[in-house]
Amino acid sequence: MQDTITKNKRITTSPEGYRGKGLLVGIAAFWLLAMLFIGFTAPLIAPYDFQEMDLIARLLPPAWMDGGNVSHIFGTDAMGRDNLSRLFYSIRLSLLVAILGTLICAVIGSTIGFVAAHFRGVVDETVMMLVDFQASLPYMILALAVIAFFENNIFLFIGVMGMYGWEMYARFARGLALSAQEQGYVIAAKTFGASPIRIYLRHILPNVGNTLLVNMTLNFPKLIMLETSLSFLGLGIQPPNTSLGNLVGFGRDHILTAWWLVIIPAMTIFLTTLSMSILGDWTRDKLDPTLK
Amino acid sequence: MNSAYIIRKLLRAMLTVWLVTTFVFIILRLSGDPTVSVLGVEASPEAVEAFHAKWGLDDSVGVQYANFIKNALHGDLGLSILEGTSAVTSVVSRLFNTLTLMGISTALVFTIGVSFGLVASLFHNTSKDRLIMIFAVAGYSSPTFVLAILLILLFSIQLGWLPSTGSGSWAHYILPVMTMTIIESAVFARFTRSAMLEVLYQPYMKTALAKGLSWKQAVRRHALPNAAIPVVTIMGFWVGLIIAGAVITETIFSWPGVGRLLIYSVKHRDYNVVQVIVLCVSCTMVIANFTVDLLYGWLDPRISIEKSEA
């Protein structure tokens, strides 16, 4: 390290590290694509309906274990429902909530940031105060307080997920828009009489999009963690719908006798958030190395 | 650090606490009635009516809020609907368990996280750095409940070494503390590393070495104080969360602490208890932020001058 500093050589990545990293990113991307594919095609590729019960074949172990059955590759749960099918549908719902949440959050947060940068003054002050307020509070606690509201309403739940981390987008969007306003291209667009909305959507957004995109890739795994955690606690997605968190939550009751009920969905969550983090770090290094 | 600056900070802190309490109050009152969860679905209309009258549920939200503030200013934060005792007592009775669990975890998280982060940054781009970072990515990508369950499977069920639930003896501490430490140290290691890398490549480090300081002196006097600021910020955030930071860990390990009480009270709509917990959390959060602000001034004297002039 000392040599690196004194000799003025800042080696960011050594060749062999880079190759190893490339492989890791490749595997992560492959896993996420597979999850997306499963999510999109769950109703087509799932061997059973995820609610179909078979009370005679309860708590079957996976096919490769003693007593397993090829017709239920990952076994069945306490109500004889096929674990593989439930896993597919859970991946579908967990991904859907996380993707929608990320998109909603990016749109709302960035808009708030742009509005603050455009109007300045009181609006800006209020927005920044709300940003500080949000940043100084654990979102989990707020979400828990709001969630008593839910009554099995998945749209409201997605709404709560969609507000997670808005303050980061608002902060970035505001800062970027403020510096963009000083740039030649914005001033030029203004002199041609472009409306503010046109300037923000057509001129500023494409130029600051990278940072917001990077923030989205970093926010996505956090959203999956929040959703699955809440569902695990029984405060998120409600039955009969099922998310990966629900699967772990229900599997926990049978942890002594049927560990696979817990391990399979738990590892799916872990590998998905891990892949997304790896991919997010990689996107950040590629697109915007100044971000932390 | 002048008094006007401190007063403004204090006012802002009080405003935050008030905003949070009000927000949570309104959300909880809008979210529905605790009657069903307390009395059951088959309660007689008379019982429901009596329950409503007792807890003032028929008043408008505005009236309820006015009563709440009036009582709160007299130090009365209401009774726990489920336990019948004062809500403050219900929370305080769990506080000790949470504080011991979090105290041990915090000490471990800070030391392990920061030292691994320092090692990774001082050996940037070597195999040590990469190894630490691989563990760090894996650590902060794993949701608490996933890691907790894997640990229970391994240590309680497969090996039978440690108890998985409860809080009777020192052995009960091991799994929850391990869960929190693994995940949160990863966050701190990553953060410390990037804060250190930020300063290690600054020109002043080169200057320090050029004027003849040893590597150790340069790191200790020039790199560490500058890298400390962002690290202290997230440490403050962590300490602010100390009361309800272990919601999931406590729930999984059936730890009789404040976090588990929070989940239980939210599920059963025990308004007053949720309210007291949120109030405690926002107060500790605000106090922690305030302390961090004071620490900034001590770590970097420029900050307090800039802020008090602004």
C-alpha cells in the first residue's frame, strides 16, 4: 500500500483479480436471469398449482432422499403442496414486489429531487428536511407501524416497499440536477424555449441516469431483504399468496423434521440478493465509480 | 461549536421526535380497531362498546390525539391494551434483555467490522483484501432471518451444542449475538474499507510520507482521523437503533426483548406499546445523531466552524 502511494501507481484491479471477478459477475448474472425466467414463466413451468393440496402426501422429502418421490422433486409441505411449484410462484411474487418497488421508488424519489432542484427556496428546504427525517429513521420501524394498515392488501404493501430508500434518489437527483442546471446544454435548451418538464425528462435525466441506475441496482437487494423479512414475520405477503419469506416462515415450524422446507427458499433468497449485490457493485464500478 | 448551533440542533431533534410520534399515532389510529384482536371475533356488542368507551376509540382521531399529547406531557403514555399494565412498564421490563444483547453485539460489530475494514484497505488489491471483501459481500447480502435459521440448523439441530430459543443462560446469547455480528460486521468492514481507501489516495498522504513520516505515523495521524468521519456516522446510526435494531433476531430466537415486543404489539394492535417503543427509538436516534454531530466537531474542527457560520 505504501509503495502504491509513493510510486503514484493506483492499481485499481490486478489482471487475475479481474478475471476472477468477471467469472463471479457472470455467474451472478446467470442466476438472476434464471430467477427472472422462473418468475415470468412460473404458471407454465410449475408442475402443480401452488395451492393444490394432497393431504395424503404431506411433508414428503425431496426426490433424492429416502422416501422421496420423483413427482415432487423438492418434496411437499405440511399440507401436501408441491414445494417446487410453491418456490416458483414465490420467486415470481418476491421479484415482482422488488422490481415494482424499485421502479416506484426511483420514479418518486427522482421526481422529488428534481422538483426540489427546480423550485429551490421553501420547497427545497422542506424536501431536504424530509430527506433528513427519513434518513435518520429506521425504515423497518416505520414500515411496521404502517403495515398494521394492511389487511392483506398487496397493492398497499408494494406501495410501502416503493417508498423504501426514496431519500437516496431524491438526494442524488437534486444534487445532479443542480449541477446540470449550470451546464451549457441545459442553458441552451432553455434559450430555445423548452418547457421545464421537457428539460428534465429529455435533457437532464439522460445525463444523470447512470447514477440513478446504479442506485437502483444497489437498492434492489435491500428491497428483497425487506420484503422477505416482513413476509417471514407474517407481516408482509399474506396467504394464500406466497413469497420466499413466507416459505421460510412456514418451514421454520418443521425445522426439526423437514429442514429442506427452510433451506431451499432461504438459499434462494441468499443467492438472489448476493447475485444482485455483486452485479450492483460491478455496475457501479462500470458506470459511476464516484458513488459509494 | 457555538450555542446557537446547538440550540438549532436541539430544536430540530425535538421536531423530529414530534413528527415521528404524530405520524405513527395517526397511522395506528387509522389502521383499525384493536377490539377484534383483544376480545376475539365473537365478542358481544356490549363488550365491544365497553371496550371502545374504555380506550376512547369512539372519539375522532383529533380528540384522541389531543388527549394523547395532554397525557404524554404529564408523563402518562397510556396502558398496554394486552397486558393491562402501563405501556412504559411493558417496554422497560424488556429493555434489559435487549440492551445486554445489543451491547455485546455492538462491541463485537465495531471491533471486528472496523479492524477487518482497516486490514482490507491497508492491503488493498491483495488476496487479504479480496478474501475479506468476499466474506463482507456474502455477509451483508444475507437477510438476518436466513442466517439465523442456518445457524440454528447447524448449531442447535445438527450439532446440538447451543439452545435455539429463550434467554436463560449465557449460552442463549451465542446464536443471536453471532447472527448480528456476522451481518453487521460485514457492513462496517465494507464501509470502513471504502472510507479508508478514499483518504489513502489523497495527496496529503503522499506529502506526509514525503516529509519523512513513517507509514504507521502517516496512517495514524493523517488517514485514520479523516476516514473516521463517515465511519462514526454509521456507528451513530447503529447506536441510535440499539433499542429496536434486533427486531428480527429477537423474534427468531424468541428473545424477550423490545424488538420482539414491537412485532407482537404491531400484530395485535397494542397502540400504546408501539407508540412508546417508537418514541424510545426516535429519542435514541436523535440523541445518537446529536452526539455524532458533536464528535464531528472534535474529529474535524473545520466542520463546526462551517456549520455555525452557515
